[in-house]
Amino acid sequence: MSDWLDHQLTAHIRTAEGAEALLPQVREVGDMLIDAFKGGGTLYTFGNGGSAADAQHFTGEVIGHYRRDRRPLPAVSLTTDATVSTCIANDYAFEDIFSRQVEALAHSGDVVAAFTTSGRSVNIVRGLTAARANGATTLLFAGGDGGLSLELADHALLAPSDETPRIQELHTFLLHALSEILDAWAAGEEPS
């Protein structure tokens, strides 16, 4: 058991160290999100499984707050409405659960953020495709090479790993880093 735990910790540290190269992109994405909110845009997030939880987490930080009391920012998680998701999956297909919502809600000036470990899930690809068709800015949180979703991303934050746990751990760091940037801006402060 100890060898397995040692391996897990070593892999986590290696992935976290590799994330340093992403910091300029994180700042760029933070600026992009600020510009979208300044322009009246909304952030829409989605993902499957653990990535759905990450999408909801990011939405919660944006609407609520990260570390400061500040005004709420507009964000919607497309993974939380069981009635809408099951309606779309039943009447159309599971592959359409995000694209159908994006088609209805997201427009130019909005940001659509997809969380995925592989970037290959059909519903993720279709959701990003719909966002592009509606003129929304697309943001991809993924791992490895980003899969098919990378081609549909205006901005991509790719965890330097192909292991699902390491990718999801880094996604939590990335969404917290972006939440700090947004918190500070919405509170009229500098990120700390």
C-alpha cells in the first residue's frame, strides 16, 4: 500500500510541477473571462462525472465567491438540471445534452467552458461545436493532448498528464486560480 501511495503522490507532484508552464495561459483566460463579464456575458460550464463536479464547482465560485465578499458574477452549470438533461437524453440523445442547452442559452459575448479529462466525449465535442456556432468563446479544461475538443477551443488549459485523477486534481487548482483572479477583479483588488 505504501508503494502505491508513494506513486500517487509522486505523480501528483510531477503533474503540479508541469503546470507552471500553464500560468501565462491562466492569466490570459482570467483576462478573457473578465472581459466577458464586463461586456455582460455569462459563463456556462459542463462536463461528465467528476468533470461535471468540477464544472459545478467553478460555477459556484463564480456566482458565490472564492475568498472575498464581492458581487456575484453570472454563471450557469449545464450539468445540474436533471429534468432538462434527461429530457434531452430521452427525446434526442445523451450526446446532445450539452449542445441543446448551449444552442438555447449561449451567444456571442458568453463563455462556454467544458471540463473533460480526455476531450473525446461526444457530448463535450457537440457542446463546444454548438458554442462556436452561436459565437460564444470556448474554454477547454482537459488533459493530455485535449482530444477532439482541442480543435474547438478558443482557450485551452491542458493538464500535463493522461491520468484522470491527476487531470482532475490540476483542474481544481486551475479553477481556483481563475476564481482568485475573478474574485480580485470583482472586489476591485489585486489577486493575492
